[in-house]
Amino acid sequence: MKDMNETELADSQESIHFKNTGASDLFDRAATIQKLLSENGAEISVEEIEAKLKEMTEIFKVPAAEAQRSVTNAFLKKYGISKTKVFAGKGSAVTKKIAEINAMAGMPDAWVNFTGKVIQIWDSTHESIAQAGLVGDETGIIKFTIWSSTEINPLELNKTYDFKNVVVKSWNDKASITLNKAATIAPAAEEIVTVKAGETILSDSKDRTNELRTVAELQQGGIWTDLKANIVQLFEKTHESIAFAGVLGDETGTMRFTVWKTSEIENIEAGKSYLLKNAITKEWNGNIAVEINRAGKVEEIDEEIVAKASVFELCGCAVDIQAGSGLIRRCPECNKVMTKGMCTEHGKVKGKYDLRIKAVFDDGSEAHETIINCELTQKLLNIELADAVMMATETLDPECINDIIKKEFIGKYYVVRGAKTDRYIIVENVERAEPIDANRISQLKDCLMEELDRKNDAEKIENGEIRNDEIRVGENRDIEKDIEEMEELKSSDFEEFEKILNSIEAEDEGIEEDEEIEIEEIKVI
Amino acid sequence: MPGYFREIAVRMFAKEMKDSDLIYREEEEQYAPQYVLTPTGAKANRILISGVLTEVENIGSGTEYYRARISDPTGTFTVYAGQYQAEAARFLAEAETPAFVTVIGKVTAFKTDDGNTILSIRPEYIQNADEKDRDLWVAETAEKTHERIIAAETETNENIKNALEHYSPEFSEYRKMIIQALEAISSN
């Protein structure tokens, strides 16, 4: 994605460049190319270039501008000149103050130059990012990102640099600075002394003091906090810059956590309780996770924190078995699942076999993705890992186990229990669903019948077949009972009858009056 | 996980599917998912059905192309499987009737010359089931359909609005349909 954006930018600049040449014939175009190449250290004669252009336009019938573009790029490629670098200079990077750059939020990407002081460097969250952090000048601060594809030397904290040919991007109505191959950074002649700090400036010290909060209190991103928690689960390592990742919890709940390598924390064990100091919450896809970066500390504590069980249970139909189920191979170095005999990180390795099921259970309201581990898979399929390996070898088909899984699971109803992470349910137990409960059916049926009756009655009233009050009396059990009682009193005596009715009415009115008073009192308060 | 989202398998009875003819795509593109909006306001791309396979016919000329009929207590679903649903086609080629089957698949629409829309199912999976799973499906589908009816009568959202406008559904008819389905499974 990021590389594509870079290319798109370069392309857009290129087309500006070609349009601006104003070349009316091939010789002019050839001269333009010659000049450009010469500026970048490649000396080619105008005639040679013109010949190429002719070939493109006359034999291949390519429009002149397109021919110019493709010939230029072909020469650049031939002489190993970076396309981005050549064209970036042709763009219109304007020198601006950071406050002005921030004001560009919501606008299309643009190129700028500015001078700024690095006030914060963050931990890289992705291998394609070399550095990220905040730079500031006397007008404001802004986030910057340097892609790994650049050859920019790492920036140093508190130093002032001239940033040239950087891209202003807008994301979520906030502007930020991106440095791609076209960018250059050089130490500035004059140091910026005072930086106008916004609220987003965060202390980077291990000694700052935070409030001790519970998991339940950490419901949004960007909170610096201390936290006492138990490590519920440690994930397989996900990235080389992550030391530990998993799920932690206290008595109020559980959440994901990430400990970055830069924290220099070397030991965290599942099941133990720790005090996390200077942790920061991050929001990711609507989920809150807590991170420990270079500013954070993790200390083991004697106190035993019991994580609130986040057991998730569902009853649903198995609707899919995802790729990566059945007999799989894992890299012996990093335990990652290999694809086609390759580990994405360690290349061709002799993998170790594992058995698992990635099943989707659909309960009609949500499709739940689950992972069933080797132990449970062996039990469910009644196939040992070694047997599975043998079956795959014999049939020459590693997918054969997958077919068995699909046949066994798809279309059947299961009760699944497990720990819910942000995407998967790590299954602890899975059982075939119990046969349908007769009560459940009869209750629903009764409910539907009643709804139909009510509707019928409503229609009858509309059609004038019965009177409204007839139904009310019928539905009102108390009055029915009263009438029964009255009949028991053998009230052929009409007066008696009326008295009772009146008394009931009076009681009703009394209640209403009381209620009114109460309401008024509340208003007064 | 960005951008990932799996369509749930909507539960609906054959009668409701038969009554449905409001087909739409959320985007204009050719490959954008196609949805059917049913009279009770269900918006379905993928559906889950469980019933009895009653008939399988190879209607392909040259290549194998199967049409199967699957019955639930309220009506019949039609399933088509050809070379792009190889596993389902193989299943149908070898299937015996009658048999309990469960199908997970996508709703597809076909417009006849006289302007009628006929819905069928293109299976992702078709598998043998047992009576227990069929009963569970009927109960679940009954509940889900009932929930949709209640929602359509009491709430409003885009789907409900469009469904009411297009079908002017008689909900007592669908209530009777649910009762009929429930009676079919409670009688044994």
C-alpha cells in the first residue's frame, strides 16, 4: 500500500513534468530527456534518444507524450537512476511552517519543505517503517514517518533538521509528514530552541508517575497508566520488534498487550502477575490494547492477580473450514505457520508438523472464527498427529486431513467454548449441540399464536365484529375474578353489584391520584 | 484484520426466499456482493439451509450441471452446482434421495423473460446432515425469522423501510409459516 502511494505520487509528478515540457516535436522531447539524464549523470546523445522516440511513435503508434515518458523511464532504469528522486525535484515543494502544514489536514497529499526539531521518537510498529515520531517548530508539532525504503540516516532526538521534499498526508483529518525515497534531510544551520507544544506531547521518561488503573478503566487509546495484571496468554511471536504479545487481565477484564523490544524487557511468563509501569493504551480496530515501549517497565509482583475469565460460549453451525487447517508445518525457529514449505521470515526450513482447525461457526448473528489446537483436533478427529502425517504421505496429499475435517464439521451444530481474542476464539472445548429442546419450540409457538390472536382481535375490532371493551374485560384477570366473586355472592342484588364496581373504580382513581402527587413531588425536588 | 469481514449465513425458510425478489448490490461494480432483501427485512448474501434433498438432475449439456431441490417444512429451495462448485457437484452426482442435507451458499438471482425474479442457491458446501441438525436449523430459523418480524413491526432502519415498501408484507402469513415449520419438527 505505502509503496503504491509513493509510486502514484511519483507518477503524478511525472505527468506534470511531461506536460510542462511543451515539446512540440520529437527533437524537443529528445532534448528534454537528454537534459534530464545529463543532470543525473548519464550522457546520451539527443540523436539516440530521438531514434528511440521515433520507434515508439512511428512503429508502435504510441502518443508522443507517452513515448517520452516511457523512453525517459527506460533510460533512467538502464542507468540505475532513481525515478522518484529525479521527478521529486520537479514537483512544487513549498517551504512552510508546521502550523501551516497542520492546516493542510483534509487536503490532498502535497509536497513541502520545512525545518523542525525532533522532539519524540517512537518505537517502530512495522518493519516497513524506519522511524516515526514528532517534530516541532515554534508554530506547532507534527507526526513524521520515515519509510524503510529510504536511505535516510536515523534522526536524533532534540536535533533540528531541514526536511526537503516530504509528503504531507491527511489521515482522520490530521496532517502528518511522510518521508519517502524523494525526501532529503540535513541538519539545519540554526537550531530551533522553543517548540510550541501541543497536548499530544508525551513524556518519554521511565520515571513519570501514572495512576494505577484497572483493565475496565482503560476504555480508550492514549492513556498512560500503571496496571497490575496477570498474563493470561502469550502469543507466538508476531514480529521481530515485539518481545512479548498476548492477553493480560485483572479482576475487571482482559485485554491484549504488546511489549516492544525497545523496552528491553526480557522475561514475561504466562500465568504470572506483573506491575506494568508507564504502559500506554492504543486503540486498534475498535479494540483497546496496552503497550509497553521504551518508556515502560514491567515488574513481577508477589500479589496474585486473578484475571476475569473471558470465556466465550456460542452455539452455531460450522459453516467454513479456513485455509491453514489440518496438517500444517511450522518454522522450527519462530513457530510461524509455513506456506508452501517456506517460512515468511526464515525462508526454506524443515518445518515441524502440527495439526489444527480454523473453523467458522455461524450463530445467525455473527460468524465466529475459531482456532482448535492440536490436542483438541486429535481428539475430535480421532487421529493422532503421527497418523495424520502418515496419511498425508501415503495419499501424497497434505490436504487429505482438511477434507476429513470438512466432512466431519461443516453443516453441523456445535457448542463452542473458548477465550475470545480480538479476532479468533481460542477453543477450549467443542461439543455437538444438544438436540432441540421441546420447550424452546412450544414457547415460541405459543408466543406466535398469541401474536396472531392479538392481531386477529385488532382486525375484528376494525371490522366492527367485536367491541373493544369485550377484549379488555376478557384480558383483565382481576375484573374477571371480581365478577366471579360477585356471582358467588349471588348478586342478583344489582345494588350490591354496583357498589363493588364503584369501590373498584374508586380504588383505581385513588391510585392514580397518589401517582400524580408523587410525580409532582419529584418535580419539586 | 482491516477490511476483513465475513458475511453471516442468514437463516430463512423456503417460503420467505420464494417470496423474495428485491435484489441489489451495495456498489455498482460487477463483482460487488449481491444481496437479497426479504419481506421480513433480512439482507442476505450467504445463507444456511438444512432440509431434505428430494431431487437431483443433471441439466448440463456436455458439462455436468446439477439442479437439486431441497425441502424444508415451508417449501423448496433450488440449488445449482456446476464446474465452479466442484465439490458440491460431486456430492450431488453421488447423492441419494431423499437425504438430510445442509447447504451453505450464496443467493443468486435469475430474471425470467416475463420479468419474474427467481432465486436459487450456489453452494459453497453441501453435506449430509442428520435429523437433529435439521431440527436445530428449523428452530433457529424460526427464532431468527420471528425476531425479524418483531423488529419490522416495532423498529425502523433502511432494510426494514425498503422491505415494507417493496413487499407490504402480511406478517401474520409469516407467523403462520413459522408455526407450520415448528409443528413439523415437534410432531416427532
